[in-house]
Amino acid sequence: MTERDDKFCDWLIEGEDKPEVDAVLHKIYSSCADGSRSDAEKGFARFAQSAGLTPPPRRMAKVGNWALRAAAVLILPVIGLCVWSLSRTFSAESEWLQVATSYAETSRVTLPDGSTALLSPCSQLFYPEEFKGRQRKVILVGEAFMDVTKDKRRQFVVSTGNMSVIVHGTKFNVSSFPDNEEDEVALVEGSVEMSFPEEESSVFLSPGDLVKYDRNTGTVQRRTFAANYFEEVVSLGGLQFRNTPLSDIASTLGRKYNVNIVIQDQDLASERYYASFINQEDVKTILEALNTGNHFLISQKDSIFYITKK
């Protein structure tokens, strides 16, 4: 291996707990999200063979598409690299598990330390079978309401790729969908820190704080909300939007109701709304409620809703 290869290996292995490494891997995932699982499996099989990991460890089989796709991309630039280091790392790790939800589906997950995560539709959570080391680390693609068991000795970290949420024991909601413009954390109880590797900055939250991170501009906005009411809406399976652009609302409704919402005007897509829905309203009812100024038109063809400006 070249000196450059060695440096890359060191960065990859030693950066296991670093948010900037998570960000790179998340970008790899996002860039190949349209790839097939079979292609990813073949890519990982080639990588495992080159790394002396044939047959692949059983722990990797449970990880699912996110890591498989990342491995399928990594195979091209780093095939044959980090053989000894990767073998050592894989043998020392706990088995990683994946829970995923589909359209209109939620799932409650109990983690090894007793913490729980309520996954929203179209979300994925990756976590080890056993938490080891200095951190209790999970990876989230999508949205989850987290109730974290207190452990003063070990931080709990939720990594989304764009950011890391660092906690000790608390209740909070984190939303980070690849197709949304913004990441969002709403703190109900305790305290958390949002860390942004690319911005080299962090934000501390107190109960009732809601922080939005705009991926395009890197700006952070802080607002307040009624923490008790927020948790109640979550428990009822409702929806709540706090200064949320209509484009992100459309994505949320699409995931929850398995529909497609097409906004045919950029100004409409950028409009922001405050609203809560707790009575299991249907999509059309929610869109009509948002159209308070009666300034857009709603039409439907099969499972596709079109929003156009009047």
C-alpha cells in the first residue's frame, strides 16, 4: 500500500467515534441511494474477500442497505486497503442491527441500554447489539422520538451524517431526512448538544428549544415550543410543524400517507407554516387546513396531489 493508502486506513479506523467520519459515510450513502441491494451485496462481497473477511461476518449481514451501499462505493477507491485493520475492527465490534419503517409505518425500538426510539415512517435506525466503549452511538436516517436512559459515564450520540446529537439522558425528537431541506431537533426534557462537523460548530439546547439546521446555507435557527404538548402529539401519532417549509411538509405527508405531493410553484414550496394535527386527519384535510389564505389550488389524481398557485 502507498503512504496515502495508509493514511486513509488510519483515518477510517481511528475515526470510528468522530462525527466528521459519519458525515463522509452518510454522503457515500446519499450518493448511491438509488443503487440496488444486489449490486451493493456484490460490492461488499468483493471488498470482504480483498480484506480477508470471507465469508463476511454475520454482524454485517444485519446492517442492511445503508452500510452495504456505502461498502459498494468504497470498494472502488479502497479495494485491498486496510486488510489487517478492518479485520481487527470487525472482530472487536458488537453486532450491528437495523430497524426500518416503510410508508405509513412507525416502530418503537428498545436499545441495549433501555433507551427507546419511536421511528417515523420511512426511517432507519442502526445500533449495536451491545454498547461498548465510551459512547452509546446510533445512526439515524429519517426521524425518531428518543427517550434516552441516563448514564453519566457514557454519552449517547445520534449521528445523522449532517450532524450529531450528543446527550446523557433526555427526551427529544430528531428529524433528518435526505430529501428535506432542514434538519431539526426538538428538546422535550434534559439537555442536548447539536454538533455540525462541516461547520465546526455546535448548539446547546434547553427544554422547549427547537433548532433547525439549513443544509444549503449552514444557518441555524432557534425557536421555542410547548414541550409537554409536543410529547403528547407524538404519543397520539399526530403531526406538528414549527416554521416548516411547505416542501418539507409535503415530504412528511408523503411518507405518512404513502402519497406523492407535487408543489408546482417554488414560492409556495418555500412558504412556512405552524400547525398541529392530532385527529388522524387525511391528506386533503391537512392541505386544506394549511391553505388558510386560500391562495393555492389542490387537485388530486389517484395518489398524487398537485398544489398550484392561484
